[in-house]
Amino acid sequence: MSDNRPDLLVVGIFPPQVVKALQSKFSVHLMNESRDVDAFLSGIADQVRAIAVTYSSTPSNRRIDGEFMRQFPKLEIVASFGVGYDHVDAKWAGAHGIVVTNTPDVLNEEVADTALGLLLCTVRELPQAMRYLQDDNWRRGNYPLTATLRDRTVGLIGMGRIGQAIARRLEAFAVPVVYHSRRPQVGVPYRYFSRLLDMAQSVDVLIVIVPGGAGTRNLVNAEVLEALGPAGILINVARGSVVDESALIAALRDKKILSAGLDVFVNEPDVPKELIEMHNVVLLPHVGSASIYTRAAMGQLVVDNLLSWASGKGPLTPVPETPAMP
Ligand code: NAP
Ligand code: 8YV
């Protein structure tokens, strides 16, 4: 320890204002700036009491699993940037007295906006129409007519914080909403399906907004896509792992579903070539929460969690798997 501030390891790339705020209260070690990561980590392992981590698409980032956390005998808290924390083994952390925090709620509206934007772009082929204009095709004729949101029912896979923000927007579009989750969500007016397959059979759009990780891996598989049917549209703003990517590619290629709008992929930032070359997809580079405003709020919540923990008051937004107090 260089002074009496707690030693904090930063994994992944944080906005500069977050790093600055952390540097004023912690002795900060930036893993992504080290040339020899293993030597860097073993040099600070005995001092690190806190980790700040981003769910990042950069290959240099690491999963915060038991093997990683075990290196730091004094580790007390892992503060993750983002609401999804499938890159952190929270169960292992909880079993070893380490608290994990995430950044819920502050991004709900942004991600819901992105989901609706992606849905509209996918149904009405708006990015494809723009490319048509840019390629100077308009003077040869109008862009072909597209599908519509009218007469569609949307099935949300997940009716949590962001799911409910998406549903509210769909209500304003006069689009009927139904949902699937493991148990009914108290206080929402939408029809609940306990079986995803039943819901896929009765809707025209599926929007995926559940956590990633083992519990949801390949939840949307070939059978679900087949049930969605040839007019069906899949929107994924959750995690790539929730959708069987090979089954999705096959379903799009074989016209088992109409189209897909994807903000997330199995192996980011690698996106399968087959998807990139398809016409009936809209693909985004994981930008669900990526506005200056919302990323600042998420960064601030990471800082506030760490400050609250360091002051002895306990973290503000611990995840359910880990203890609420330091
Ligand atoms: P949340 O409030 O915890 O809601 C999660 C929902 O998923 C709940 O309705 C939950 O209901 C359901 N669920 C969980 N496990 C399930 C399972 N195995 N099968 C079916 N339903 C399941 O989470 P949130 O704040 O809305 O965030 C959701 C996820 O969105 C995050 O975890 C993250 O991965 C993703 N996300 C992506 C972006 C982006 O940039 N694209 C941005 C933010 C978040 P039950 O517990 O009753 O099943
Ligand atoms: C961010 C996200 O892309 O919150 C999440 O779960 O996926 C996004 O908001 C991510 O957290 C940035 O690291």
C-alpha cells in the first residue's frame, strides 16, 4: 500500500472521469495499462481490497471468476460497471465473503429506448433503406415495402427493471405485450406464460431481456425460433449467450423467422460472418446503455458503491448472491 487509501484494482476500460474520481479516494492500479499482466497482478495481490470491473468487449479483459479472485487474499468487494454481471462469479464471491455490486436502474430507460429503436429498425428495415439511398439506388425505384409493427403481439423474455420499461413504451405504440419469466412478476398487467415455447407460438416478436450466464444459456433455441415462425422477429438486447447463435443463423438463412435485431453476441466483439452478410438483420455493437448521460450515471454508481463500502456504510447496490454489508 503506497498510503492509507485502500488498494483498488481496475479491470477493463472505465470513462476517465470515473478513474479520476476513484484516484482521489483509492490507490488505483490500472490492469489494462500493464504490459505484463501476471507480473503486475502478483506485485499487488497482497494489497488489493477492491476491484472495479467493466463488462467489456476488449479481449484483454478477464472474467472475474474464483481463480482470479483467489489471488487477492484481502479482497472484500467487486464493483461491476453494468447491471449484468455474468462476467463475475458472484456465487463464488458470496461463498468467500466478497460483496459484488452492479449498476441497476440508472440504465433502464436508455436500454429500453435502444430496444425500441432496434425493433423499429428491424421491422421497417430502416438501416437497409438508408444503405439503399447511400448506394444511389433510389433513382432506380423506391425501396421495397416492409413488414409492420401493426397487428403484432410482442413477447418479452424477462419482465424485470428493463423489461418493464420496454413494455411501457410498447403500450404507447398500442402493441399488445405478453411475457415469460420463471415466475409471474407482481404488479404488471401483462399476460404471463410459464413456458417460453407456448409464448413463442402465440407472438410475432420476441424481445430478450434476461440476465446472461448458465441459467439462461441458449434459452432461445431452434425449437423456440421455429415456434416464433416465418413472420417472426427476434430482438436481443440481453446477452449473446441467451440465444443459440448457430440456430439463429440457420433460422434466418432458412427463413424459419423473418428477421433479427441484435445488440449482443456470443463472442463479442467477434460477430459471425454469416450474420454480417445477411440482409434480414440489424446489428449493433452492444450500445444498449451507451449514451454519455447513462454511462456517466453508471460510472457514478460504481464510484458511490466503492465510497460507501470504504466509509464502512456498506455498498449501495449489492447483487442478490452476495452479502449486503462489508
Ligand atoms: P432484472 O431486473 O433482474 O430482470 C431480469 C428478468 O429476467 C426478470 O423478469 C427475471 O424473472 C427474468 N429471468 C431471470 N432468469 C430467467 C430465466 N432463467 N428464465 C426466464 N426468465 C428469467 O434485470 P434487468 O435490470 O432488467 O437487466 C436484464 C439484463 O439485460 C441484464 O442482466 C443484462 O444482461 C442485460 N442488459 C443488456 C444491456 C445492453 O447494453 N444490451 C444493458 C443493460 C442490461 P424471474 O427471476 O422471475 O425469472
Ligand atoms: C454495458 C450492459 O454495455 O449493463 C449491462 O449489463 O451490458 C451494458 O450496460 C456494459 O455493462 C459495459 O461494460
